[in-house]
Amino acid sequence: MNTNQTSSEAAQSEIVEWTVEKQFAKERIDKFITEALEEDVSRTLIQQWVKDGHVKVNGKEIKPNYKLAEQDVIALQIPEPQGVELAAENIPLTVVYEDADLIVINKQRGLVVHPAPGHYSGTLVNALMYHCKDLSGINGELRPGIVHRIDKDTSGLIMSAKNDKAHASLAEQLKAHTVNRKYIALVHGHLQHDQGTIDAPIGRDSHDRKMYTVTEKNSKTAVTHFVVLERFGDFTLVELKLETGRTHQIRVHMKFIGHPLVGDPMYGKSKGMLMDGQALHAAILGFKHPRTGEWLQFEAPMPADMDNLLQTIRTT
């Protein structure tokens, strides 16, 4: 499946496109889109979007039971929420730094970063709205203040902007690869090289639309640097520095070199899960302050569940 996702810089509708590959021919379009979207959106909502004309195939509107053909081009214009008011929720947050322009959070594992259509509560955004009151509006109504994301089951540092000027500055630093982002991960296997760079493009997995993989087809450049911190038995503790920020980048790259993350339900080993969620922690985050230009760098300690697992492995 070929995938091309574009989103505006302002609060406009996001457009997502797919070109249907052979293995998805004759599948219902509502089922296809439900499984293909990164966000957790219900099939009922997708059917309503089709009925409302937000989905076109080869430039034409279709019905929810439309059966796909190979090389069909699907275009979904995700509608802006109508009358949705996100609620500020008193969800506990670990604030690492805060001023008038930005806030840095040490996100707990299990917390989704932002709401999605049909799921408007229980996220980092809801918590930030309770804590901060003011957040930037560049990314639209569902993602106020969100400059970058980390996965639900990845813990660690994430920055959020309180105004549009700060948001634009932080986003530009991410685009220019000047933000220092380092992660700590526990991976399966004995990683032989003390350090290295994984330079391998990432795109959608043509066999599973929820997953990503290393591929030359319809992919984007992805670069991850690693340093081995500790080896023990069948596991290796590594520090990883992101040069690019593709979806699931670390998880895909470590699987690609034969050392998937411990506890990763999607890219790791399905049997004998040692923890609930991947053993991945965003430990270091450094950037220039959007107003003063001062270099700020923060470090978050490893979460208890990951630290306890390491202690168990060390003593067995």
C-alpha cells in the first residue's frame, strides 16, 4: 500500500491518501480506512465520513460498502471537529520545566499524547489544558500545544508550546534536526557493536497497515544513532539518538537490525512479554528556548517498571 499523509501548518483539515495494492483488492473501503489510519477511529465514524463525502476514490464520492480495486487512489479529508469542546482533566503530570512559552513533561507510560476523532478524553492534551490554560493553536482543535509526539507506551520527555510563536520555533528546530533527543531502550539479544548508525528509510508495511518497516518504497529517510550502555545475557541496554523523527522509528530500526525492543507488542517478540509496553524511555531533551535562545536540556530518570526489569535481569 502506498501512503501519503499531508497536514497543514494551520488549523485546516488533514488529507490522507492511499494507493491500493493487490492484496487489498475487493476489501470494503470502510474496513480498509479503519485499519489504515494511525489514529484509533471507529468504523462507524469512517462510514459517516464516507456518507458525508469526505472520502473519494479516484476523485469520486463512493458508498461505505464500496469494494476496492488494485491501484485505486483513496483520498480522505479528515473533517474538523464540529462543536467538540475538549475538557480540561485533572490527570497527574510530572512537570520538568515550565515558563510563559513552553512546558516540558516527563510523560508516564500508557498516556496518549493527543485526542483523535471519537476519543476526546484521557490524553496529555486534556491534562495540559487543566494545568496550563493557554496552549498554542497551530495544530488545530484536537492538538493544542503539541509540537511532537512519543508513543502511548513510551515514557519520557515531551515539550509543548503555550503560544504560536514558541510552537513555530520549536517545530523549526525539530525540522532542522537541532533538537537533542536521546532515548534509553532495553533490546533483545547481544548487540555486538559498541556504537553505530542505522540509516534505513521507513515507510508503511504493505502487509500490515498499522505497522511501519524499512523499505525503499514510498518511504522517508530515517537515521538513528546508538551506543551500547550495558550487556547482560540475552539483553542489551542502549542509548539511542534520533536524527529524524519518523513514526515508530526506534522500534522499527531495532527490529531491522535483529534486536527488537523488550515488551514491544507490535515489533517485538509476542511470547514471554517481560513488561507492559515497550522498554523505551525518552531520557534527554535539549533545545534552544524559543524566546531567549538559551540552550535548555533536561534529563528524566528511568521509570520504575523499566528499572525494576533491569534489576531483575542483572540478578538472574
